[in-house]
Amino acid sequence: MRKTAANLLAAAALATSLATVFAGTATADPAVLPHSQDIVGVGSDTTQAVLNQLSADYNATVTNPSAPHLYSWDAIPAGTITTKSGATPITRPNGSGAGITALNANTSATVDFARSSRAPQPTDPTTDDFVALAKDAVSWAAPSGGNAPANLTTQNLKDIYTCTVTNWTQINASLPNATIKPFLPQTGSGTRSFFLTTIGGGTAVNPGACVTSGTQENQGSDPALADINSLVPYSVAHYIGQVYFGKGSGADVQGPLTIRSVDGTAPVDTVNKTISSAFAATPYARVVYNVFRDAEWTATDVHGTTLRAIFARGGWICTNGAATIKSFGFLPLSSFACGSVTHS
């Protein structure tokens, strides 16, 4: 147990050192108001940073200033945004579910796509096309030096989040006699819904009364998460981007949190600074998507052609985006899977 704790502290020290070395400024909302013909997205916190960078990379290749450019609005801060020239202001969508709702409540005059860290659900319109972007995984994180162990089983996580287990000693008698404080991201978060479904073995778990909801996903800087008894679901790719490649800044950092193992499998390959191959083969692995309205995705006009030229199989992202995707902690998909389309 002492050796495990020492390893966790060493990993935290290494993470802090690397974050300092690679520190940089995270990209954010568009620096200009996008034009009406531009391609604009909203939604998931998990993929906002990588989409911001892919947008900048793509726009650097567009030589015609009047041609459609690519832009992506962050999930926070809360408030109203005007997504492009002439658009009606909307409440900023925070999370995959909110992004998909905004996509379906508006037209291309306001929103062209939604970032989603979850797959299609039965409640999604069948006219939504989920276009594969990259591979991620979700594990759980807790503060370094806190009372959480280095590993929890899927059953442990289910018991904790249903409040069947509320004390660390119920996990292991050698752990501190202290009340567990489980947290979840905001309602509408794709990470939240994926995590609850995965620990439920395919059926979403209903969080118990001991669970605190509403923390901004993938932000270990939240003071509530510094509690030595806290734990929270965390995107593995987002964590890798924050810790190893300096892709976070401000509130978007891992803070005191270190990401932990599930069922004895470590989520991070610390040598190669990527999602571990073993964890990527578990049910905790997921594909992240960009979601489009089918009528526009399949259209033969300039808009539809541009969407497919950027996001489809063989499009710009799938052909040119692998290095950027990896630098944000995600695993690039194969040339066959990247840009593939699925429905609810």
C-alpha cells in the first residue's frame, strides 16, 4: 500500500513538472465573429480544445477569405453567445447533450454541428448524423494524497455512485474510516452519461443522494474536488492533454487530481503519454463525435460538400488531423473509422 501511494505521489510530481514545461495558452472562443457561411460548432467540453486547434489548423489552409472557415465555441462560461453573423443569440450549450439540443433547435444560420463525447442515444433524432472524430476513454480521478485508493473496480464505482457504499472502509478495511464524496459533471455532459452507463454495465446508473452533481467536467481545479475524500469521472484524453502537453490553462487544468485505475487497468501509458492500449480495450473506451443534421450532411450544395470535405472519411481532419488529435491526448481512428457515420 505504501509503495502504491509513493507511486501515485511520484506520478503527481511528474505531472506537475511536465505541465510546467509544456505550459501554454489554451485556445478558446473564436477571436472573430464567424461569417454566416462559416461552419460553427458548440457542445462538449471534452473535445472543445482539440476542435479549437483543428479549426485553427484548417483555417490556415483556406486561402480564399470568402470561403467557409471552421470555428468552435467553448462550453463555458455560461451566458448568451451569437455564434455567427446574423444569428439569433442562444444560451451557450455546455456539454454534449446541450450541444445536440442546440443543433436540433436551430438551423445552419446559427449552428452547423455539435461536439459530442457520447454516442447516439435512443432519445436522439434519427436525423442526427454522429460522425466519428477520435477515441477517448473515461476513468475516475481523485486528489493526490487523498483517501481514495489507486484502483477501484467497476462494482466499487457502481456502489459508490448509487450510495450503497459510503465509507472507504467498505471498499477495503485498510483504507481510512472516512465518508466518500462522489462528484459528477453537470447534467447534459456526455462524460457523465457515458460513465454512468458504463459502471452500470450498459444501463445508466441513477446517482444516489450522496452524489454531488454540477462540477464542470475535466476541471480538476474545482475547489470542491480538492477534498481528500472526493472522486469524479474524468476524460483520459483530456487529462493527458492537460498533464503531458500543456493543453489546459486557467480553470481547465487537472489541479490536484490524478487519474486512477479501473479493474486493475491503468488508463494512461505514462511512457508514451497516451491512453494505454489495455484501457482502450475496456468498456471505458469511447469514440467522440461531431453531430450534424442529416439533410445538411448529405446535401450536394456547397454547405454539405464543405461539411464532408472537412469531417467525412477521407476529409481534411481524417487526413491531416492525427498529429493534433494525439497532442490533445486522443487516439486517432483508422482511416476507415474516422469520419464514419452512425445514428440513434
